[in-house]
Amino acid sequence: MQIDITGQHLDITPALRSYVQNKFERLERHFDLLTDIHVVLTVSKLEHKAEATLPVVHGKIFADAVDADMYAAIDALTDKLDRQLKKHKEKLTDHTDRASVRTNAIT
């Protein structure tokens, strides 16, 4: 998994980079097909914004989070992406299960 981190009005420090990488490793547990992730960290006056885009099998997943602290915004972002990836994975597996149930009911 390759993580591309971009900062707007913010320098990406090694501590911030390692924090993002450690948090995004959690997403790989639920969905193995993650190849690259684009993360944008933005600072404007009193709010810190973290947003990420993940290409998945049938589209892209996008989430963003705003908080007073950048680390809290990254935590909220990974929580949102975690829920979205679980939901996406359930949709993928649910679709194939319904097809097999129909064929078993017919025979």
C-alpha cells in the first residue's frame, strides 16, 4: 500500500507522516486490495482538515474530517474510512451471496 501525503499550508513532518501511515495500516486489515491512498492535510486558521481518496474495485471512496487538532482529524478520518470500507466489502460479498442463494433455490 502506497500512501501519498500532501500538505496545504502545512509542512509534512516525519512524525505526522509516520502517524498517518500507522493509522492507515488499520484499513488494510479489512480490505486487502488497497494499492494507493491519497491523503491531503490542510490547515486554515483554527481548523485542521484531513481528507483521503481510496480507489477500490467499483469506484472510489472519499472521506474528510475537520477538527481543532490535526491528529484528531486524522483519527476521525480513519474511522470514517474504516466504516466505508467495511460497508463496501459487505456490498461486494453480499452481491455474490445472493446470486448463489438464487441458484441453490432453483435446483
